[in-house]
Amino acid sequence: MAQTVFLPLPLRLDRGAPGWLLVFTCLAIALHFADLLPQTAAAIAVLSATLMVVGMPHGSFDIALLQRGSSDGAAMLSRTALIGLYLACALAMYLLWQIAPAWGLGIFLLMAAVHFSEDWQRCGSPFIATGMALAFLSAPVLLHSESLTGLFAVLSNDTAARLLVDLMVLIAPTMVMLAVAGAGMLWHAGERNRALSAVCGLAAMLVLPPVHGFALFFCLVHSPIQFADHSRALGLRGVRQWGGTVIPLTLGGLAVAAGIFLANRSAVLTDDVFASSFIALSVLTAPHMLVPMILRLRSPARAQASPQSPQPSAR
């Protein structure tokens, strides 16, 4: 019991995910159908900020995971150099948003699909896992296409928003069926907690308004799964053990988000918070996806010479 007290909230939620998620998801859906779920611009801004505060800690393990693995590329770089490489990739993603926001949104969604698929690999099929990730992203168009188009327009422009929503409309029915199949495969494989998490996340993304559904999925499904998997991989069990990694890098990520907000501040505070939060998520996701690839490319010959060496864990 004493040890559980020191565990961060996302890890506790992961261990009791079905109970927490079933109650919270059912409550949110009930409030939505009763027209009691706050959907004002201020509520959207609060949920967007919550994504950063609650979701940020699970991304703070990247450097430790790369250094813990025996990747030749990571071994040749110091911790400072790895952080510098992360910042360079993050800056490149931020500049893309400034130069071509439509491309920034499209690449963000692509990265999110690859990233979210990591949560469902235990179903036994990378194809199904990718379909599940695409289902979470595209499900809102089935009941909330107009709202999603408006949100995408805030991030990019009207033309790009309509194009992306039309594409999601085409793929959503098939992806949702793949997600249902994937949840069944997880259940059959004995991953019942993860299967129920997938069902709750999919229900939230399908029924709730887009930002509300994404906030529930990201904060109570994706982030806890990632946080728990990575803390176990690193053998971190208490605040005293992981505080030196999670706390400073989380604060650094929040500082990046605050900087993006201040750099893009305009007259509409709620839109600024929403846009800045999602741009910050993409800016911080880009290094996670790109840095391991860059490190593998640094020494392909040595990596092939040691096929049995463990690979860096993915976030």
C-alpha cells in the first residue's frame, strides 16, 4: 500500500484501468446525452491545457529508454547531445507549423497514428494495431464531423480541414471495425485490461465531442499505458527513483508548450490554448518518432553485427 501511494496517477489508473475507465467513460457519455457536458470555448481550452499537464509525463522517458537500450547511435551520444537532437527535431516540427500549417496538421495525425499503434501491439498484429490507432483518430467524424472540421480549421485552414475530414469519413467505418476486432484479439490473448481500455477509448472518441473524447482517450488510456510500460521497462517504481527524469523533462515540455502559446498569442484566448496545446503535442511527438530513426541510421553496420542486442523501447 505504501508503495502505491508514491506511484504517479497515470500508473495507478493503468493498473485499475477497466474500473476507472468504465465509470468515467459511462459518466461522460451520460452527461453528454443529458446536455450537461460543458462544451463552451472555455471548456475546450481547459481540456486542451489538461492534455499537456496530464499527458506530458509519459513522454519524459525517451532519453532514459534510449540510453538504457544498447543502441550504438545512442551510446555514442551524451545525454546533453541527445537532448540537443530532440530539441532540433522539435524546432523543425514547430517551423513546419509556421510555414505550412496544413502539412503540420497532416504530419501530426500521421505521427499520432504510428504512436498510438504502439499501445495495441499485444493484439499480435501490427496491421490491426495500426487500424486501431486510425480508428481512435477518425471515429469523431462519424458523429461530429462539423465540430472536427472547425477544430482542424483553427489548426490549419478551411480547405485542409475539409480534405482531412473527408478522408477520415472514408476510412472511419473500416478502422472502427478493425478496432473492435483488435479489442477482441487483445481479450483472447489475455490482455483484458488493455482490451477494455481500447473499448472505452473508442466509445469516448466516437460519442463524445472531439476534444472531450480525445482528452479522455489521451489522459486515461494512452498516457497511463505508456507511462506504466516505460516505468516498468526502466524498473522505476517510486517518485524518489523516477523524479530525476520525469519531473525535469515534464517541466521542460510544459515550458515548450508555454513558449508556443506566447509566440502564437492573438486576440482569441480559447483558440490560442487549443491550438498551442495540439501544436505542442506534435512538436514533442516529432523527436520521439524521429530520434530513434536517426540514431539507427548513424551506425547501421554495427547494428547488423549485433542482431541480438536489445533495441531502445518506443514511447
